[in-house]
Amino acid sequence: MKGFYAASILCSWLGIACLLTSVYQLFAAKAALQPERTQRLKSALFDFVIGGGFFLLAAIIPHQASRGLSLPVFWPIMPFAAWAAFTFVVLALVEATNWAFLGSKKTPLYAIVWLMAASLFFWGFKASGDPLVFATGAIPLSIQGAVALAAFAVAALFAMAGTSNKLRLGGYARVLVTHLTLLVGCVVFGLPFFWLVITSLKEDRDMVSANGIIWVPKVQQTFSAMDTVPSIYATSFEGRAVKVEIMFKSPDSSARVNVVSPAGIQGLAFDTPLSKLHQVAVDAPEVTGKFKGLNVMGYVLEPFSDGRQKVKVLTPQGLKGQVFTDIPSNLEPLRKVGLRWENYSDALEYLPPEADNGLTYLKNTLLITILSVIGTILSSSLVAYAFSRIRFPGRDVLFGILLSTMMLPSAVTLLPKFIVFRQLGWIDTLYPLWAPAFFASAFNVFLLRQFFKNIPVELEDAAKIDGCNYLHSYWRVMMPQVKPALTVIGIWTFMGAWNDFMGPLIYINSPEKMTISYAAQLFAVDRATEPGLIMAFAAMSMVPVLLLFFFAQRYFIEGVTLTGFGGK
Amino acid sequence: MKRAHLFGLLCFLTCLCSAQPKEDVIIWGTALNENSQGQQAVLREFQKRHPEYNLRAISMGAGGTDPQKLMTAVVGNVAPDVIIQDRFTISDWASRGAFESLNNLIARDIADPEDPLPKDYYPSTWQEVTYDGQVYGIPAEADNRALYWNRALFRQHAAELEKAGLDPNRPPRTWTELLAYSKTLTEFSPDGTLKIAGFIPNYGNSWLYMYAFQNDAKFISADGRTCTADSKESEEALQFIVDGYQVIGGYDKARNFESGFLSDENDPFILGKVAMKIDGNWRLNSISQYAPTLDYAVDPAPVPDARFKHLGRFAKDKDTFITWTGGFSYAIPKGAKNTAGGWAFIKFATSVEGRLIDSAGQAAWDRYKGRTYIFVTQSNKDANAELYRIYKPADPKLAAALKTHIDLMSHARVRPVTFVGQVMWDELQRALENACQKSLTPHQALLRAQHTVQHELDAYYDHTKHPELNLQVVFWSFVAAGVLALLVLVLLYKRMKLGKLHRHDAKWGYLLISPWIVGFVVFTLGPMIASLFLSFTEYNDLTDARWVGMANYAATVTSDKMNVWKAFSNAFYLAGVGVPLGIFTGLAIAMLLNTRVRGLRWYRTIFYMPAIVPTIPSAILWTWVLSADPSRGLVNSIWAETIQKWISLPAPGWLQSEAWAKPALIVMGLWGAGSGMILWLAGLKGVPRSLYEAAEIDGAGPRKQFLSITVPQLSPIIFFNAVIGIIGALQEFDRVYVMKPSSETAGPGDSLLVPVFYLFRNGFGYFKMGYASALAWLIFLIILILTAIQFKLAPSWVNYEADG
């Protein structure tokens, strides 16, 4: 049963992966040329079919086991001796493959030595009787299962290596070791991302765990009930739909109510006529406990302030509808594997009202980034063009000055710039964050000038004969020639503006003008005790940049090699 | 710049505002979280009663606003109307002229029942908001400290306590008793580490101040001009702390013990690992939430024996027990646009009624969440009485504890009211550390602190000796010089012998580069000159500038030597360890990927992705990934499961520990090694294969090939990376700002203090524009020197042949 469940989950993940690849292939096909294009379209279709198949499988495989099992997160806990034995076995394997496929002479001897060392350590490990644990916090794998998994991994790696036609480089073993190392590296680099996503989807109670990180989030199972105490009512407040609880009723058939959701105005109390209140069902948490000597399952009817909970029984049938009260340590909350997506909506709801669920931040940030990109590209290219193609007195001196400003750390001009913007009355406005972009940055001018210099002069001359002035030939002839460089500069500027933190920190004071990065920092401080919300907010603030990365990865990589640094 | 100017602007803006039907009242310092429900209730009630105002409460970070934020707002003429601020900092702000005096407003509204008057408040709280005879804030919440003792532990050790002649049914009342109880209750594990600590002097919330106040130490003279940190009284207090650590096995042992402490339900006091501690009333909340059944009691903290018996200098002192109070207050910043609205709100919020509404709001919320409501003690005497009447907890333990705290309010002392409060705090902290580690005697440690603080005081009171400057004149003379220079250039151009076509070209050239010229003058050259000029002045933007000559630069190597040295050494640590490690990681991945491995693009994407994650979210992510608590942090939980189990090496404290904070930043930096990897990959592709083939024929092994082909071929990129990396490390700011664990300090023991952060703090936190400018030039100078050295050394190892 557990196996079925795991297989089912695995299938749906594989399905998602296939569908994603399919979408990616479609996009790639759009940009590709003819022979490659058909190829990509074909593989898109193929991936789509395979993905669908996986989904079907996931649906077919019965997954009745709804709790108690977690995905097999492979995290072996072994004592030192076991690790040593494992390492020596791997070494022996490497030597053996080298011998088998490359005909190396001495290696069998080494393999035997490694194997002997391995068995020695294995004996030590056995003798010590230390526990061997796989996948902490998740299922304890049996030794057979672990061996099977290892065999599977090795087979997969061999298959990958087998398809490689670069065998001459050093045999399967080398390829295998390379892949293994790279895969471990990928896990290390990807783990924080994974943890971010998992944490952003966890319930609060899963955040802290004495038995290591909880990798498989669970959510509370709920029962939709109308009879819980307090009752929850739907009504509207200042035009907003809200859910409230009644604090007390007044004699004049009105009531003082207390907002329960949305989270942003939780705790707000107001008076409203009873006629405007409509009772709604509450998702009451389900718990299991003991009642009349039987194991029962029910939902929480009313929590008391001293911690006890009143529970209404749902199963078994015989006791259905009966009510009992118990202390929390006797009531086990019923939870199922699942993701708490509410963290994302809550994170947005908890923002100040001016933020309009975070849209204001997004709008401000986009405004700054877009204007910065436009400003930088226009001004830098104009200046670079003038420096590369037009002769005027003092050009070289001015260019020398421009180059020397690249050395100047921004710290030097930080304070006087503040005074300049203050005199302009620009404090607490967005201007200081984008206006300077329209005045050309030294580094971009320098970079673009190199590109302009490489364009043959004849192109421009031809345009001049056609009666173009400098502006025309800049725009019509030169700019199209340096598109890749402009894209790279655009991306760097985008990243720089999006990441800018010190600017908003100094210049922005009100929530309606805040940018995402500054808001994220404030949010992290404000909500220091709720990592789920913080991680959800952090994840959301990463998304636009990651999207840009996936669609323009080529330019990112070009940009690194072009400029010599990673834009950080 | 000038006050008159500011005032004119103020009037103008006030006029503008009054034209509109609703005036905004902007309030800073309110939090937007679970514990601010009371504050929200007060805001809503005020809004209801005063429809003429439009209240806008803004959270600028929990628990008070970042000082830098408020200062930039005041200087930038966008100050809020009300700021809720830690009371302790009021005098500091007032001394810099950043707050409005409230004396006139209080006097004006004397007839108003809501008008806050000193007689309604505990003297110490009112004293803390008064600076130079002027009131700058109205106190609201007030906390204080008392002795929390675990009755159950006392009972368990009853026999031993009685043997030592101590009563197990009551808490210690004098310092001597306290140490005796601590000695009896302390238990050690077989390996010599602490198992149960009787009393850790500086655990909880006591610091040196608590003991010094009990011993009547004064830290500053009555006129505020002389620091008296080193007195017989304070030395005795510090000696008591040192003795207290001696009783439980020494300072280091106690610190090791403390490093394993967790919060909330794993609070060591709750778990019975600490028998007694001095802590504030806020602690009652977590005890009632996580350990409602804990058998504990709260009593006044033990005092010096002489005080308890009213002997010697305490003979005439009425107070037997002494506590130390802190808390929040409401103030109006300079330049507030709606003083009337702000004052109306302050009066309402700090009145007894306002305090009751606050409590009612929070109480309703806590009840809704199923928690016991424990009210926050106030600075207003009547408010406390009322609150105790209405919200007295049903649990007699809790009620008694609250009563103790309220009764102590009348015997409270506050930290010295001086603008050097923060420096004093930092210095006393350092003194405590030095004395407990026995590197200095209490006398030496306190004397050193006194010197540093006195230096700050002298600098302030002596600053009038420097000549005043009129910045307007300076500015316009610079502008005039600029115009003159431009005229000369134009004249030169006119006199040049150029052809017509050439002149036409030149016109276009100047036109097209004009964006850069303007930008250069306004955003680079102008600020550079200004920065250089300011570095010779003392200027805070609110008062007049003074010419101090080289004093700012001198300060970086004399009075402020410690901080500056710390900042730069931290940066060198980050660069010296971080840059080579980053290069190594990136190069290693690139070399693995360069073996014509299949799936290169996938691997490359995965390794590169972390490098493009925006800085702030990734810093936030890593603060949690590197959380010291193994039940929360990703790294430490894995560490606890593996390394700790295999070789019993405890997990590092990362950002919470002085030694590991910088490695934490470096580890996070390695995560972004992907951008370097791309560069290395491109470099490796450029290395001619023929070189390797030739080497293979010569019989060179892989290591030899790496050292004599790969490294020399890549040396230009290695060099470039090293230069950029070191410059980057010297300009580190964002990550430190986000990842420092508390807003007051730059990491534990200033271990994350980096140059730009220090500059930012001086510049925008204290608006020491002159000193910050000097720091900026110091950073520039050091970058220049480092780069020059690197270029000087480069020819000996960098191989440019490949480029040619």
C-alpha cells in the first residue's frame, strides 16, 4: 500500500516534469530553425503523451494509504564505519569497471584491496551495532530497498553514460563519477530552493521539529461544520466581504462583531445589524481520540481558553453525533500529506492595506525597472555612439574621465546624492531610483563603445549618402547591429534595478511607494515568527526574475562572458 | 537647511494641507502583527472620534523604526507626525534636534483631562523622556525586571538548601544570599559541563545596569557633561557579576551552556535548567502560553546586602528593592506636517482611556486565539491600577507576578538620559565581557568604557570651537567656479581652428554625450567634490556645518579606531576567505562540466540559478537556512543528524555567533558561485586542446596538466575575479543589513560590521555627514591601494599570452 502511494506520487511528479518539458520544447520550437524545429515539435508531442501517461498511471494506481508515509527522501544516516565501507565499495567498483572496459592491467589488484578494506570496515560497522537510518523523518528503508535503490541509481547512471559517445575520455567509471559528483552538487545547490518551496507550503506546526526538518508537509484535515463555537458569519464591511464572529449582541437586534478574515484586518470590531449576518460553514479541524473506550474520529466543536477541546464524533457510526471534551495531549490532530497554499494568500493579505495585496509593490518595482532599462539603453548607447563615431575636441580626455569614474565606489557619492535629491524634493518619491539611469553609466558606455567600434564604417557611410544625419544613422544603422549587447545590458539593468535595496532603504518612506525588495525585508522583520509567510513572500518576489532567467538564459550566460562578472 | 527655511516650508505645507477636508496624521512605529492588535484598536477608536483626521499608521519594521529611516525622513522633510519610539533613545534624538519639544503643547492643554502631566506618571518614566528640561515624548508601555525563580527546583533541593542554612520556601533577597542559593542549586554533569545553573548573572535581562542601579551607581554627572561609569558603586556591581559567574563554574562554561538555549517552549527556565533569572514582565506571556503549570514565582530582584539592611550609604534610602524600567513612548519628530493631529493622537493614545482601549483590543484577540491575556504594564499609574482591576489573571501565580512588577514600578530607575546612551550601552557591554573573561579587572574595564564615552561627550561639547560655515556661500562659490571653467572651455573651443564640417560634427558629438556630461556633473563630480568638502566638516543637516579640518580623518585612526579597524578587518576576512573559496568552487564545477559530460545545459542551469536569485529574498532565505536552532535551520538540522552524530561536533551558531557570522555570509556567497562558473567554463573552452595533447604525450598527469596548463591559461580571469571580488567585498552592504540578527548591532560582537554598513549607519543613522564622508574616502583609498597592489603583482603570475 505504501509502495503504491509513493509510486503514485512519483508518477504525478514525473507527469508534471514531462508536461513542463513539453511546454519548453514548444517555446524552443518557436525560436528554432527548420530541421531543429520539427525535431522539437516532435519531442514536445512525445513529452506531452508521456506526461499524460504518467498522470494516468498516477490516477490508476490506488492510493488509499492516506497518512503515515512520506516520500522517500534519501538521506542516509550512517556511522563512520559504514560510510567508509561504502566509499571503498565505490572505489572497488570504479577500478573494476576501469579494468573491464579499458583493459587496465593493475586495477584488479586495487579493486581487491579496496574490497578487503570495505569488508573490514563493514565488519567494524556490524560489530559496533550502530544504527543505520535512511531518510530521517520519513520512512525507514529496509536494506533490500536501499540496495534496490542504489542498483537503480547505478543502472540509470550507466544508461546515461552509455549513451554518451565520448567514451574515449576515460571510460564509464570516469563518466559515472563525474555525473555522481555533479548530481551531488546539484542537490546541494538546489536544496535551499527546495527548502524554500517546502517551507512556504508548511503549516506552522511543521516549522519546528526536534527530529530534523520535515520534508513532507502535512495539512490539517477539516470537516465543514455549521455548529462550531464560535459561529462564523459572512457579512461586508466598508464594501469588503469579511468573515466575522459575534462578540456580543445588543438589545437593538444589532451585534458587535470581530473580523476573522481577511487576515489584514483581523481583530477589527464593528457593529452591524443581525439581519446582515449570514452564518457560514467552518472548516473545523479533525482529531482522533478515545471516547467510551473506543478510538474515535471527530471534529473540534469548541476550543476552550484553558486548552481543552470539545469534540463531536464522526466515526465510528455507533457514536456519531456524540460530544466529549478532552485535553489536547489526548487528541491527535488528523493530518494528511498536502500543501498549505494559504501561506501565499495570507502573506499578501497581511501586507498593509496600501499595498493592495502586493500589487502596489509590483507596480512600483516594474515602473523602476522598466524606466531604468529604457533610460540606460537609450542614454548609454547614445553616448557610446558619440564616443565611438563622432570626432570632437576633447573626446579622448572626456572618455578618459568616463573610464576613471568606473573605479569610483558608489559609497563616495552616497551622502551628497541624498542632499541633491533632497534639494530636488525627491525624498519619498520613486524618482531617485530611476532618474539617474537616464544619464548614462560609465561601464555600459565603455562596453557599447567596443561594439560600435567593430561595426564597419562603410555601413554608416552608405546611410550618410542616403541623407541620414547622426541621429538617424545611430537609430537605423548602428542600434540594430548591437542588439545582443543591448539585450545583455538590458538584463543587467533589470536585475540591478530589481535587486536595488539601498536606494529604497534611503529614499522610500511610505508603503504605497515601496519596492518589492525593501518590502520583503520589512516583511521578514515584521513576521519574524512566521517562516511560512516569509518564505511564501520571498518565493513570490523571486518568481519574476526566475521567469526572465528561464526565457532569456542565453543572454544571461552571454552577459557573463561578455562583461566578465555575474551581474551581482 | 536653515531652521527658518524649514519653518517656512512647514507653514506652507500646513496651509496646503488645511485646504483639504481631511488632514493626514502619519504614525510610524506601529507593528502589523499579532501583538499589535491593541495598537490597531486605539488607531481605529481615534479615527472614529476624529473624523477630521485621516490616520495612516505605518509599520517600518517591528519593535520600533530603524533609526536611519526616521532620520532620513526628518532630514528629507517627509517626517511622520507621530513616532512610537523606544524611550531610551529619546534623549539621543532630542540632542540632535530631531524631535519637537512638547512643553508648549502640554502647557497649552492643561485644562484638557487627557493632557499628560508628570504627576500621573512614575517619576522614572517621565525622567527618561525629559532632556535638558524639555519633554520630548509621552511614555506609554513600561516594562521592568524582577527575579523569576523556579519553586519546584527549590523544593527538590530543599534538603541541600536547608543544610546550607537557606530557606527553600522564599527567594534570595540580597546579593550574598543570591550567590549562596545559586551555588547550592547549580549542578554539573560528570564531564564538568553545567547541567542546571542556579543563577546566570547576565542571562535573562539584567545587564550591568540592573546591578549598578541597585548599588546606586550613577553613570553620568548631573549636568550631563562628565561620564562617571567607573565608580566604586559600579565596580562593586560588576564584581558581583564576575562573582556570580564564578559560582557557576566560570564565564566560559556559562556561555557554552547558554549557547544551547532555545526559546518559547524550550526556554531553559521553563525546562528547569536555570533556577533563577532576572527578567522582564514580557516573559510572563511565554510562560503562561508554554508552561501554564510551571511552579514559579516572581519577586523583586535581590539587592546589595547593605541596601537590604539600610546600612551605610543606604541608611537614608527608602527603597529596599530597585528595578530598571524601559519601554515605549510617543513623540513628534521635527518637521511633522500635522503637529495638531499628531498631538491629539498622542494625548488620546497615552491617556488612561487609550491604554484601556489598547488592552481591550489585545485581550479580545488573545481570547480569540485561546490564550491567557496578560496586560502590559504602563507608565501611567492610574492605567496600571485600572488594568490590574479589570484584567487580573485568574491564576494566582500570574496575578502575584504581575502585582510584583507593578509594585516595583515606583522603585524603578532608568538608564542615564544622555545622547551618548547608545555608546554607553555598547561600552558597558564590552566592559562586562572583558571583566567576566578576566582579561581586565572591573576597574580597568569600566575605566576604559568611561574614557570612550567621555571622548564622545567632549567632542560634542567642544564642537563649538570649530568655525561655523555657511554652506550656501560654499555651494555658490563652487557653482561659480564651475561656470567659470565652462566659460573658459567654450572660449577655447571658439578659438580653435576647425573646419565647418568638423564644427558640425563636434556640435553633434557634444549634443549626444550631453546626458553623460549632465549625469557626471550632477551625480558624480558634484557629489565627489561635496563629499570631499564635507569630510572636513562636521555637519548633520539639521544644524550648521562647522569646519573641523582633518579631525574626521584623525578620528578614524584614534578615537574610533576600534570600529573602523573592525569594519575593515571584517571586509578583509570576507574577501580573503570568501574570494578564493568562490573561485575554487566555481572553477571546480566548471572543470567537471568541461569534461564533455552529457546534460551540460541542465547542470549549468541548476548551478547558475542561485546566482541570479534577487539578493534580498536570498538573504532572507539564508537567514533561515542558517538558523542556529537545529529544529528550524536547514543546515544545522542536517548537521545535527550527521556530523554531530558521527564525530560529536556541535552545529555552529552561524549568524547568531561571533565566530561563525562571517563564515555564514561566505557559505551563502558560495551558493552564488554559479556566475563565476559560467566565466570559467568560457575560459576553459578557450584553452587550446593541443596544449593538453602535447602534455599527455610528454607524460604529464592530470594534476600536472592542471597546474601547468589550466591555471596559467586562466590566470587573467583569476586575476580579474580576484580584483572584482575584493572590491565587491569592501562594498558589501545589502546582505549584512538583511541578515544581521538584531537591528541595533551589526551582528554578534559587531562581527558583521562592514565598511559601507558603518558608513551608512554614521551617515543616515546619525547624520554625521562629515565623518561618513571621511569614511567613504577611506574606503575609496583602500580600494585604490588594493587594486594598485594587485596590478603591480599581476605581471609576475598573470599570463596574457593566450589573449594575444
